[in-house]
Amino acid sequence: MSRAIVLHASDNVATLLDPGQEGETCILQGERSGQVTLMQDVPFGHKVCIAPASAGTNVLKYGQVIGTARRALRVGEHTHVHNVDSTRGRGDLNTR
């Protein structure tokens, strides 16, 4: 069984504390408890979706927006650069 930490109560992703395997139960710790079934292998330190998110939804970690979902994300899905557009440190998104 792998573990993941939820850093803020409003987060919709959790960060894996152990590498996780597809089909494995991942135990949520921190600001939210519970469990999710991993839909793919998820490496240590990567994120897993813990609440359904439609395309364009803000992805929250630390209670802060870290990106937007490129497509609908399902609970248990590996959430990383392949399905999230980062909004942190993006000078190309600055509007004045």
C-alpha cells in the first residue's frame, strides 16, 4: 500500500510519499484522510487526483492553484505535466 499526503483541506491532488502501482490502494494522510485506487503507476513525489476535475479546472496543492487540468481528471489518476498545464512561474501568462 502506498501513502500520499494532502497538504491543504481544499487540495484536489495529493503527493505520493511512496511509489504506487496501478490498482493499488493509496492511503491519504494529512489534511484529508481516506483512500484512492491508483489508475496508473505513480512515482514517489508525483501527484494523484483525489477529487474529480473537469477540463479547465484549477489544480490545487498547498491550497494554491498550481495549474489547470488539460482534460477531465478522475480520482486515482496520475496528475502531472501530461495532463496539467502549469500556471506557476509562467512569464508567458503575465497580462498587464
